[in-house]
Amino acid sequence: MMLPALVKAQENVGTPAKIWSYPVVYKYDEQVTWFFDLSTTTFAETEDVYLWIWSPSEPDAGNFENSSEFAKLTYVGNKVWSFTLTPTVYFSRTPQEIKDSAGFWFRLKNKTGTRQSEVSSVTYTPFDDFSTSGELVRAYPPKPTLDGGLSILFNANNAEGFAGAESVHFHSGLNNWDIKVEYQASVPEIVEKTKLKHLGDGIYKMDLIPSQYYNTPAGYVMQNLNFLMVKDNWAKTTPDQVLNAAEFIPPPPPKFMFFPTQISKKDFLGIIRTNNETNVNKLTYTVTAGSKVITGEFSGTVSEIKGFVNLVSELNGVDVTEIHVVVKDNNDRVISDSILPLKTLD
């Protein structure tokens, strides 16, 4: 990049360790906050740091030796500073002019310009192709972290029944709905919190930081994020969606079985489920044999929940040739709804 001429020598304080934005993806006419990790520079935590940027334009032109207050960064903590702007407003450029520019090129400096960073740029992630991609949703990043920003795009044009939506809402939870933020059309603050931003032409966006959005407890480990989109007051929903967390290896899928595979009234019916979700630790069962109803529950762990139903005593004297077995987890989700024939013994 061509740099404006400097009038005197400056001290080089180094290069930012990391630069990121929230929202993760944004339009040029949306407000965004840029974050600068300056732990690899010699800027002091007590030092005022200013943005001197010359592309797409130079808002603070002519003030290198006396930066304006509007160019001052905000100290966040742990040697991270931030700067909030709406690009079209700050640079006095249209979205197309910014798109056609060389990008966001800058140095960070003290007020008088005697100390400055290396030349750096803020990376911008375009998402224009999403509208024609055929995708229903797209996440940035595709594998989120608990404390990092997450932007989820939703194309209502690809969702059945979403035409003419007045609003779209985010019904979601972490770790297979362990911690939830449920859309409730009757609660104004929840309506506002879960509402997606309409970017135009049926494209919507949800921006969140999982730990803040779900108010997770200290030490919480994020494995996945489950969600679906809701039209208006539950007029329509999308199928369930899931994002696996970064560096998280999904466990094998749950496995459910009855044993033995053939049973009679003289058997104990075994019920087992392995590889359970993190929030599943109990199974309840209802066995219906004619007019006889047998209920109970088993507790267990993520790795295994197992128990037996004593058909020998429960079905003594009951004249049936099959049983109807319904098994649910502790979240009232039906795991199995089965008719099991009873083998006739000689």
C-alpha cells in the first residue's frame, strides 16, 4: 500500500497479534466493532491508542501529529483495544466504493505519532454468494467457540412457508438443548433478543457470542449449538440445525436396543441406550399389555443407561401376545415407540 508521507521519524512498536471483528460478517453500512490484540507490541495498557487509516479513505487526514478524538480506540482489557464504526459513515464512501477500494489499511499510533505500529489491514469477509448458493443457513465461523463471535446467515427464500415473514426468530440451545434461549412471542425482551436482522431480499443474519447469549456458567464446555428458525408467531419453522463447536469431535450417535431380541412372558425385558447426549441421564418406560400398564425408570450416565422390566411377575396371568413399549428420556423426548411380539413357549 502507498502510505502518506511522514514528516519525522517514529518508533515502531510492532505488529498487532490478532485483529477480528464483531459481528463476524457484516455489510459495509452496518455498525461493526474491530478488535486489536496488541500484546505483541510495546503499547502500554495505560496508553491512548489511535487509528490512522488511509484506505478506503483517510478520515483523520492532516492530523498525524495530533490525532482527533474520533480516531481514539477503546481499551477493553488484556492489551486488547476496540474501535466501533459504520464503514460507509466513517469513510464517507458508498458500499460499492468501499468494495472497489484496496481494503482497510492502517497503522495504530499514539496521539502525536511518535509511536506507531507496522502497517496492517482489517480482513473483510464478503458473503454476497450466499443468496445464490442454495444454502438454507451458513455460519461464520462454521465451527464456533464459546467466547468467540458467531454470525449465522439464513435464506428465507429457501425455507418452505417463510415467504412474507414479518420477522424471523432464533430458537436455540447449547449442547443438545442443555442451555436454551427459547423464542417466546409473548415476551418482548425475548422477541427482541431472538430476532434476526433482515439484510434485504429474504436474507437474515443472527449475531451472537455464545457465552454471553446463553449466560453459560464458568467452566462450561461447548460441544454444539442446536437451533431452528421461526417465522412470526410460530407460523412456520425450519428443520433443526446443528453446529459442532471448534475442536470438538462429535461422539458416536446414540444407540438404543431391547434385549433379548425375542422375549416371552417368562423373560426380563432389557432396555439399553449408549452414547447418550450430555443432558440425558434417565430413561422412563411405559409397557402396555392389554389392560395392564407397567411404568418405571432407569438412571445412568452418558456412556450407558440400562435396566430390566420384570415381565415374569408383571405379566403373570395376563393373556396377551404382544406388548407396546414407549421409552422416553428425561427431556420427555420419545426414544422408542415399539410393538414387541411375545414368543409362545412350549
